[in-house]
Amino acid sequence: MTLALLFISHEIIYFARCLPYLIADQIPSLQKYKIQQKTIQNTAQNQWKVFRYVLLSHFIFELPMIVGFHPVAVYFGMAISSVPFPPL
């Protein structure tokens, strides 16, 4: 359960940080500040294609690393649950 919440929160934060740029890309007065004016057309189809590719790579690469970190860390003797946090 904790791993699922961790992965879901990671995905929400990862993709939510792109929202201001997607919104700014739709404002016509900001088009003159684009670095790549003519090389890449930022269409909805291209954005969806990139979104699917990034989401797939997160499931293939990042999810196994998130799931596998704790067992590997415990195996190598890292004290994960006894971190000395300062008092509140």
C-alpha cells in the first residue's frame, strides 16, 4: 500500500510540474519566446505520444527501483526505519 501511494504521488508530482509549461504553450502572446520555433510542433498528438512514452518508461524503470529499494537497502545493512529525526 505504501509503495503504491509513493509511486502514485511521484507520478502526480512529476506530471503536475509540466502543467504551467503546457498552459504557457497555449498562450499566443508567449509564442515569440519559444526556443525552437519551427523544429518541433507542439500538437496534442505529439504531447499525448510523449506522455505515453514517459508513463511507460516510469512503469518499466522507476517502479521496479521504487519497489526494490527497501529490500536491497535492508540487505546491505542500511538502517532505514531508525533515522534520527530531530524532535518537533
